[in-house]
Amino acid sequence: MNTTRRSMIDRMKGAAKLDAQTYEEVEADSNATGQAAGVVVLVAVAQGIGAAGFGGPGLIGGAIAALVGWLVWAGIAYLIGDKLLGGTATWGELLRTIGFAQTPGLLMILAIVPMLGGVVALVVSIWVLIAGVIAIRQALDFGTGKAVATAILGWLVIAIPRAILGIGSGAA
């Protein structure tokens, strides 16, 4: 195994490029949890700037919400993927890979540009979803089909209660 650790920026580039080896590296490096949290916070700040003028929780509230959402999403992915679908990962491994999968969300800062925001949001959402599936697949060491199933089931676990409670939409 390669013991060379790349910088957070290099890992973010690899994650954004959907490089499976980057996700494997992050999964294996227990010291990368802080970096993953940093990615989540940076993305939350970019989203907050991109949404300026549209209301919302502000930068600090957005960062806190993003961190909580990240923790919850990794926990749900762990329960579904590891316990139900037979993957092999720890919660920490999913936490790190899913955190880095948020990297394309940095482009949400461009949503502040009039008439570009909707397109940016759509493209970034799809990109983050694909990165999330790769992150789940690499962390849980199973196929893409099970990774997609984990992502869909996890989304339902979050979306259904939110819809019942009338909580607004937002990424978890």
C-alpha cells in the first residue's frame, strides 16, 4: 500500500475528478477525517455565498447544518450499506469518503450569478450524487449497484420523514 499522503487540495481534486483511488486513499487514512470536515465546511460556505440574497441559515448556521447532515448521512449509509447490504466499512471510513464527495459543491459559489444559479445547482447536485455513489462504493467495498441502492435507500430514509414533517428541501 502507498503510504504517501496527499494534501487536502490534491485529494479534493481527485474526489472531484471521481477518481476511485482518491476515495480509497481517504478511506484508509484515519487522519483525513479533519480534512473531510474541512471540505464539508468549505462547501457550506460556498453554498451560503451562492445563495446570498435568497435567505437561509447564513454561513455559520449553514456550516453547522452541513456538518450535522454529513454525520447523519454517513451514519445512514453505514447502517444501510454495512449492516443491510453486506458492505465492509466503518462509520469513519464512510465519513471521510462522503465528506470528500462533497467537493464539487464548491462550485455552488457560482450560483450567485443571475440566471446561472439554477444550472449550477443542477449540475453540481448530479456531480455530488455521482461522487457520493463512488464514495459509498469504495468505502463499503462492493459494486456500483449496491452503492446506488445504499444512496437511494439513504435518501428515502431522510426524505420521507422530512416530507411528513414539512421540513424544507436541502442536501443531507
